[in-house]
Amino acid sequence: MKTKRKVLFILLLTGICIESFSVDKINISSSATDSTIPNIAIDSKGRILVLWEEMDWPLIGIADVLYVTKENGKWSEIKETISQLYDARNPHLFIDSNDILHLTYDDGASETTRDIFYRNFSFTESHWSNIQRVCLNDLNSSNPKIVVDRDAKIYVIWAQQFEQDAKTTIVMNSRNEGETWPETFENISGNKNSSAIHPCFEARNRNIYACWLDNRNGGWDLFFSEKINEEWKIPTNLNDSIEKYMPSLVLDKESNVHIICSSKEGNIFYLRKANQTWGSPLIISTGFSPSRFSDLKLFKDNSLHAVWIQETTSGVSICYGRATSEGTWLEPIQISAGKDADHPKIELDDSGNAHIVWEDAGLNNKKDIFYTAVTPPGSKPIAFFTSSEDSGIVPLTVNFDASGSLSGGKKIRSYWWNFGDGSEMEEGHQISHTYNKAGIFPVKLYVTNQQLLVGFQSKEIQILSGPFPPINIFVKKTEERGLFYREKINAIIWMENPKNKGQVSISHYNIYRKFKDQETTEFKKIGQVSGQTFKYADRGFLSPEERDKFIYALSAVDEKGKEGPMGYALNPEPDGEKITFKTTRKEIK
């Protein structure tokens, strides 16, 4: 039995988006065959990867997944992702907090015996991992989606056929990092005599939130279920009297659920679950959009960003909408008009700019993949922050202050911080954070005003596992002479680093050297001196040429045996060119 719920109209539109916005779009596939189902991901350094399903590649009737990347403002050539003679389709992409891109897709020798596969990509290594089979089944597996939790556990859900009657159920498989995929999977939808299709989901702290289409009641309904504390709840029918299609789901930072979807009548709906209660569905666009795909993403400032397809009198448009996590939507922006647009996807960079891809009619009346970047109109805030420390030794507590940020004309709505060490983001204009591991961490501040425009600033905090290295390290050249010998010496001198005072007690200094003309060789330890000594003599050279072959580095070691990073010596000119580097034997004893 369906329950009727009141539908709230929050935007009174006249079939098109209210704000029209002119943007440049790029055809990034430019193919003689159909290019469809694009996905886009942006890593923390702003590098972009777009992939899609390419038909008739490499053979007629067979699809592969192709991709391009954009780094330093330049697009790469088109490359293959799968590169195998099967039929890879329905790709879905997810990027985790470590900038690893995770791909799932279905593949098989026929349309009725397809399996689910997985591989990942790293910009740093610039290649794809080996292909892994997520699910092996005698019947059809299709339309997978992938999410990676904060603890790096990977989840994949898809539509699974169990009988020969073509009915499907939504199922899930998962594995921890470094493990193999289990041979069993979980039944999410629980339907028996109906079909469940088009799943979408999120994972947070090993809890799962999933939505899909299901025709168990005759028409296509929107169903939702969640797995809390390792137990799946009974699925909930989210439809009122209106059939809804093609959902997209995100979780906000408070684990509230947000869904957008299309409908039979053509409206775009928004649903929100907060405090374990579903609110009334909201119509966020009345432009005609029957049974079309949409995409919903959560930005780092806890705001919602969506794209959807909307038909107009002049063709098909793609609209870009923004909302607060409380469900207040701003007027959507029309970003493109095309002949046959579909499957829009959106990602955002650190500056809050939207990067959107979609399929549309292109060359030779075939589908191509288009890309555009959108900066909403208005004055952005100016993000600015100070920190009590720029560097320190583990554990280090740093106080951050964003009070100097400017609003851009509208009141500032939020200050969100990413501390760069894998911890959860936090909100506040003044905030403290403790670093418990060593590394160089990019601290990022996102300042958002009431127009949902974003100001961004980033700076690095260096956290050391041991003491700071000594400073003002110099190499002086000298020699010792006797009646029958002459010994060339490199005298290394340095000063204590004042940053160590009050934080750590220095036990000793390690002295390292390596050949200056061999860049790939490592420094080798040649000696150590006590923490109260600031000179060391490297002896035994028989000629100036032999003495000039080396460069030097020093590190400090505390009383617990923790060694800090190296500091590097300023090397003198070869012997004879800078006689001021000469010193006396007394200095280096």
C-alpha cells in the first residue's frame, strides 16, 4: 500500500532553468562511434580523469572503457582502460581520500552472461592495476556502482539475475584493502518476484545507505535500505503517488541522506532523510525531464551540487543546482543545451568550481562526451588563515584561525578544514588540531558564503618524527701538514636549530656524505658527534680533487633515539677558488 505524501514545490519554474549561464564545452571523445556513460574524478592536486563507454572498440558490437586525463591545463590523448576483447560496459568511478581512482564495470561474452570487474588507477604511477573479478555467476550481473569507505574498504553493488526469468536483485560485495573479493555477496533489495535496477549508495564507517528502482508493486518505485551495525533494515518505499526514476544519493557530514531523481511526469525531485525521518519530496525543477539520469555530489563544505537533464522547447539542457545540507536549493543554472544530452556527471575542485561531463550528439550524429567547467556568478569569499605553528615534532597541536577571511559581499556561512592527515574534516573559524604522525600535510580551508560560493586557501604543515636538523651547515677546506705528509680535510661546521629548544633534547648528530656527481646514490653515515659538538672533520683525502668529490648532510637524534630529517651543507667551491673556506687545524679538532 502506497502512502500519499505532500509534495512541496520550492522552485516555480517555467520549463527551463531560471539562470542561463554561457560556458565553453569541449568534445573530448570526438569519435566516429557512440561514446556514452561518462564518469569524472578530480584528485587533491586538481588532476582530472574522464572515462566513458566506447562502442565498436576495437570490434563492431563490442565496447571498451576509454579515458583521458587533464594535468597542468592539458588534456592527454585517448587511452584504453580495459583493453580486452570482451564487452566492457556501464563503468562507474570513485576517488578515495588517498587520490586512488576505483573503477567497476560489467563485462562478458554476451548480454546475458556478464560479470562484475574492478581495477584502480593512480595518477602518481600513471597506470591501471590488474583486473579483478568482483562477482562470478552463471547468470547476468550488471550496472555496478562502487564506493570506498574512510577505512579504505571497497564496496560494489549491482543488479544480479538469479533465475532465467530475467528478474534482478540488488546485491553487494566488499573487501578490505589487500584482500581478495569474497565468493559470496549480500542481498540488499530482498525482492523475489520483481526486478530491482539502477542502484546507488554511500558508505560511512561501515554503514551502508542504498537506493534503487523496484517494480514489486506493479510500477517502478524508489526503494531505500540501510545497513547499520552489520544489519540490513527492511527496505522502505519512497514513492508517493508519483513514479520516480534514476536516483542519485549522497550522505552529508552528519550522515543525513540526500537523493535526487527524475519522474514519469518529468519533474526533478529531491528527498532528504534527517534524524531518521524522511521529509516530504521537493520538486527542484519543473522542466520536462522524464526518466532521465542525474548526479548528486557533496562538496567539502557540506553543500549539495547536482546536475540533471531538462527538455526545453529548443532541445535538451543540462542544469546545475546547488543546495545547503538543510535542503534549501538555489536557482539552478542552465549550463548547456544539446540535441540528445544524457548521463550528466559532476565533480568539484578545491575552489568550488563544478566540472561536468555528459553524452550528447556529436560527430557523424553519434554520441560524444562533452566537458565543461562552471564557476557560478557572484563574488567569492577570500579565504585566509594563520597557524600557530608551521612545523613541529610529533605529537604537535596547531591552532588555526580563519578570522581574517572576507565574505565576498554575502555573510559567511561556514568554515571547513581539511588537515591533510586523513582525519575527518571539521568546521569552525578558529580550531585546533593535533598531528600524531610525521609528514608534510596540506591544510585546506574552505570558506562558503550564503550564495554557496567558495573561497579556498591551502598551506603545508611539516610534522617531524624526530628533531629539526641543524642549521647553517658549512663545509670548510683545510689541511694538516707534517714533515713527510700532507692531509686534505673537509671541516663541517653547523649551528643548533632553535626550534628544538623546549621540545626535545639532542643526544647526538649524525654526519652523512655522498658523491656529488652521482644523484641516484644515497647518503652514507660516516660519523657522529655529541649533541654539544658542532664540528666534524672528514679526513684522509690525498688531493684537493678527491676532497671535492663529496657533499654532506647532518641529522639530529634525540634522547629517545628518534632521528629527524637531514639538513644539507652549503658546499664550497673547489679548492683554490675560495680560499676564504680554509680554516685552521685547531678549529676542526
